Amino acid sequence: MVDEIKNEEKIEVPEKFQKLVEVVEKMSVLDLAELVKVLEKKFGVSASVPVMAIAPVSSGGSPEEKEEKSSFNVILTGVGDKKIEVIKVVRDTIGKGLKEAKDMVDAAAKEPQIVKENAKKEEAEDMKKKFEAAGAKIELK
């Protein structure tokens, strides 16, 4: 049955893409999925099909309540007692050198400092756990 469907859907491949199509046909599904991710990152595009947004049926809640935030700013608001531990977490988390990490922690004692902007939800929550384990206070905005 599948062969019947494939035979009905003959697709004409332009000659300039013939070799590329032959290579893709021989790839495994896992390799194809990896290739798609690489191409998405390389060219800043998405292979997903765009879907038209449909207005939600009114249920009394505001759209902000329904829509979950996907990126956060991680803000260091307090250092706590273990300043050296917090400096280590800053170095490990954002890849700063010792001096830059110390300067950021010292500045956070006076006013909140942005550790990372537009971090994905999972990454931001992971960073928050690490900082809180070191005794620091973190806000996700």
C-alpha cells in the first residue's frame, strides 16, 4: 500500500539537486533530524510549519496568564555569606575570569546585576539553583 502511494506521488527533482537528494535518501532518520537542527542553527531558520494563531475563547483569564515566558533575565540580587562560592558560580556559569566575576559579585552587593539575559527557562532555573546553593539571591525576570 505504501508503495502504491509513493508511486502516485512522483516528484521531479531538478538536476542541480539530484546528488543532494540521493545523499539525503541514504541517510538514517536520526542523521536527518541532526542535519535539520544544524541547518536551523546555521541559517537561523525553523523547519517547523507556521501555524496561524487562533484567538482563544474567552475564559475570563488574561492572555499573559496563559502564555508562559520562554526566556528570562537572571539577576543576582544578593550575595549572602559565601561570597567566594558565589564568585565560583559566576565564573562557572557565564565563563568570566576571576576578576570579572569578583567585580560582578561586589557590584551585586550594592545593586542587582544581570548575570545572563534571555536565558531559556531550563537554563535560567538551573542557574538559579546553583546560585541559591551558594547562598546568593537570584531573580528571574
